[in-house]
Amino acid sequence: MAATAFAAASPPAAVLSGSRLLAPAPGSASHRAPVLLLPPPPRRSFSSPPISLSSSQPRDHCRFSSLRARATSSSEESSGSGDELLADLKEKWDSIENKSTVLLYGGGAIVAVWLSSVVVGAINSVPLLPKIMELVGLGYTGWFVYRYLLFKDSRKELVNDIEALKKKIAGTGE
């Protein structure tokens, strides 16, 4: 409102309204609609050579010929891979003997992810606790780097610990 009063008081002056620069049109009264003044568009340079205009092709075609892309796909290929994927999944599902255990583990995983999301949301709502948790994480990361990654002997120890854990999980070790 103050901007329009200012524009009416001084016609040649430009007025900043929001993020746009408004100025009255040259040679017009100040009560008419202002003209939007924008900077000129940036110049673009393309790495391709300039396109010569010929009378057989329209101007827009020459201008955008380097931007043309063609996407083709065969519906047989995409449906074939989809059918193959579904058949493979059905075969694996049929080969599982204890389906209720798989469903129970899957449901448990979904509940665990949801519960962890709730806990993280509750921790984030406490004002100072997220920053403290970040400091704890940074401290642990620094300790881990110093303990296992900084020296050659400790890196070998970490690799041996990981290999022992893999054997323990796979059931091939002691």
C-alpha cells in the first residue's frame, strides 16, 4: 500500500515490491499499471557448432535439433523381465518350507523399524539431546578411527575380527 502511494508521488522512480522491481511505463501516467523490469536473460553457449538455417526446415527445428532424444522400448522385453521376476519370486516362495516364520520375521522387522523411528523422533523432540547424541557419535567415530584404522597392526586386527565374525555367523568356525 505504501509502495503504491510512493509510486504515485514520484512517477519516474522504480518501486521494489516483494522480490520484483516495478517501474511506471515511460510516457504514461503514474496511476497506470507498472511495468515489470527484469534483467536480460543470460547468454548461453553450446559446445556444438552453430546450426545453419535452411529454408526446408523451420527455425525451431534447427534450434532444438541437438536436444532431440529418442526413447524406445519393446513391451515384450519389459513384460518378459517382469514375468521372469515374478516367476522367480514365486519359485523361491514355494521352496520355503516354513512360511509362517518368514512372515513373522518380516513383520518383526517392520515393527522394529517403526519403533526405532518413534524413538528417534522422541529423542529429537528433547531440546539439547540431539546435539549431545551428535557429539557422542563424533566421539565414537574418532575413537574407532584411532583404535582400528590409524595403524597397520590395528587394521589387521580389525580384518581378523571381521573374518571371525563372518565365520561365526555362517557357522563354519568354532
